[in-house]
Amino acid sequence: MTDNALPESLASARERLRRALEDAGRSPTSATLLAVSKTKPAEMLREAWQHGQREFGENYLQEALDKQAALEDLDGIVWHFIGPLQSNKTRAVAEQFAWVHSVDRLKIAKRLSEQRPAALPPLNVCLQVNISREATKSGVLPEGTLALAQEIAALPGLALRGLMAIPAPTETLEAQRQPLAALRQLLEELQAALPEAPLDTLSMGMSDDLEAAVLEGATLVRLGTAIFGARG
């Protein structure tokens, strides 16, 4: 990237989100831009922080821990773990992150609950839903979401905040909206069934379907290449 490329692409991503929210008739503060920073060096994250970005999403644990150590002098960074989570990696995630988007089974949630340090606020978790029922994708199936949510909502040390999905790619805005609408409806069902849980989050929308996701109520949109350029 050139010297000005990252601030320009970050500004462009913010403007795209702002326009999408405006077109959807939503408040400009009702969705947050999550910068997906996997494979990008800590120096790029520092530059994004210098231009006001605070929320960063990481997929690979060791890489993320290295960046956290390199950037520990920066105030206000919020770290989101958004990749597949294995049992042997839950402790570091429970200790070092504020959010986990990829919880899809009770075993992982229980380990995060047990390993979350008592001195920290509850760990914000989203259930990953395999909304398009793809054999190659992680996530709880839609019909299993409520039962899993009920079990996780009862665990100490966790705050069940909502749902995350990565729908199968489609070509048109209307086709993109269908699985995202299904995810939104699932969240509404959880809100009705679990009124005590802080269920306010839909983590959905990436570079190819941001506008559709915003139309369907996304509150966290995940952009990587649009901000940082192609993976290195």
C-alpha cells in the first residue's frame, strides 16, 4: 500500500457503510465497522488505529496474540476473534479478546466460560449459524440455534450478544438478502425466548454483501480487503 492508501480505503469503507445505513433508513451509529485484519502486520493495524479504527477482527490465534503484544500501548482497541475455535485455544481467547463470533457448540462455550478471568467483563459471544446449510461451513444449523442459545445464555462469564453468519455467495441483492433475513428472524426468535440476554448483535456483511446485510439489520459488518488490501 502507498502512504495514503490505508487511510483512503478506510475512509472509503466508512463512507460505504454510512451510505448503506442512510439508504436503509437506519441511524448512522447503528452498525459498526469491524476491520478484519488477519494476515496483516501490526504496523497496518496501528495506522488504522491512528485514523480512528478501534474494532479489529482476527482469525488466527497466534498471529493475533503477537499483534496484541505489539500494540499493547494503544488505548481502546477492541479485539474480536472471528475464526474457527478449537478446544485447545479457548483459554487464550477467553483471556485476550472482548468478543468471539464463532461459537457453534456448547463444549466451546463452556470452556470459554470457565476460562474467562473473573477480573474481566463478560466475554461477548455470537453464535455462528450455518444459515446456508453448506457442508463445508462451520456453524449450528438454524433449527438448533435456540436450544444452544438457551444453554449458553445460562453460562457465567459470557454475554450472549447475537448471531454471526457467512452466507453462501449469490449474485443479486435480493438473493443476498434472503439468508440474512433468515438470520435476523432467528435473532428475533432468540430475543423473544431469552428476554434477559443482551441479544442485540447481528455480525454479518462483508465486502460483497454489505448493503444487503445493512438492509437486514447488521450491527457489525466485517471488511478486510476493502480496508487493508489483498491478503499478504
